Amino acid sequence: MTQENDHSYRIEPANPRVDANRRLVEYEIRPGNTVTFISPVDLTRINQRRAAAQQSGEQRPSYTAFIAKAIAVALREYPYANRRVCWRPLGYRLQRFGHCDVAVAAERTIEGAESVAFVDVLRNVDRLSLDRITDWLARLASSDESNNDQWRDFNRVTQLPWFVSLPLLRLPHIFPSLWVKWRGAAALISSPAKYGVHSLVGTWPWPLGFSFGYISKRPIVDDNDEVVVKTCCDLVLNFDRRVMAGAPAAKFFHRIVELLEAADSELDRTADQT
């Protein structure tokens, strides 16, 4: 029976976006090199700050803004985490980043591009206020080819034939300066929380892949051995074990959780308000 007469399936036509993404993922992602940490995060103080901002008529910082800020502050405090493995003519070396940039995966609803993730980079996040981070995230969510250079260039490249797009997409992986230009530093945030996903465990081209899940109320045993209800989410880190071992990674991850759970005091001290 030919495909035309069998309505139980169909083979979709060639799609340059899908092909470019597939080849890039196959080339860069190595699950065997990574380890994953998961921790619940008490969002009580974050929610207090968000509520206070709303009551005073100010912009309410997004959850992603808090997490991006905490990651960047921890990267500054633990610079060994802000690295990636890169190829050099004499072998593989570690590339250490001088800025605490954070890449953010942005949702795009485009027919035929469901497998393609778009990522933009927020620079020097450790020096930004939560308001400035939230503003940038809002612009990213509503951006298109007319006002976002990264999305415009990425979209154009993925439309090219694979033998042209593939070498171009691989350039940041090969050249350290292009990694900084197009991918930032070591960290990426991707969150499916608004769709009700509680945890996302994935492997990414970035050496540090963060995600946070659905925000919900949970029973927690406090320090007095009493069961209380707290608003929480799961924070997930998938990291390249070639960059750091388990104990240093655990210290780094714990610091991020600590910053988030003390968001009323810890994060503001690091912002450059100028």
C-alpha cells in the first residue's frame, strides 16, 4: 500500500528548520557528560516581594527574573561554574567567562518550527536590578524579526539548506568569541512552568541548564517539626561534569537556592542601579 492510500500516517516534507535543529542537537548535546540536581525552592519571600511591588503600583518582578538574578550572582561568587569545554588546536581546554550572562529560551509559536528553540542572551545579569531583568524578559517574549537581531539572524540561518546552515550554527561551539556573542556564558534557563510541568530534566548545549517547574502549594515540615503549607517550585540544574565535579557543583547549586529563598535581602545588594 502506498503512502497516498494509507491515511494512518504521513511523511512530512523536508523542513530546513527541523533539519538544522536536528543536526545541531546531534552535534552538541552529550547526555553522558552531564549530571542533574533537583531541589524544591520555598518561594515565600519571592512572593512577598512580588506582592509588595504590586501593592505599591510598581512592576511585579517575574519568577524567571529572580532565578536569572540568583544564577548570575552565584556565577560571580563561584567563577569555576562559569566555564565550558571548548576545542583548541592543541586539544580541549576550559573557557572561563568574564561576565555573568544568562541565556533564556523563548517560546515561539510557528507552524513547522515546533522542534526549534530560540535563545537570546541577557548580559551582566548580576549587575542588573530585577525590574530591568523583567523588562528585558517581557520584550523577549513579544519580540519578532523586526526588533530582535538574534531571532532574525537565527531564523534566516535555519531557512538555509542544511549544508549551509549547519556550519554556521556550529560556529559558536567551535570559536570561543562567537560563543560569547551568540550564546553568552555558561548558563541557560528554560521553563515549562506555565504549562503545568513540575520538573524538566534535559541536556543542553550550554554547560549549565536550569529549569523551574510549576509553582504550587506543598506541605513542608518546618524547623519546629510542624507541617506548614508553602508555595514552592522545583529548581533543576543539569551540568557538564567535565567543567566541575559533584561537590563544587552542589555548593554552587545550594547557593542559588539560598539566594532565592532569601530574595528579600540577598539579591538587591548586587544590583547596579545606575
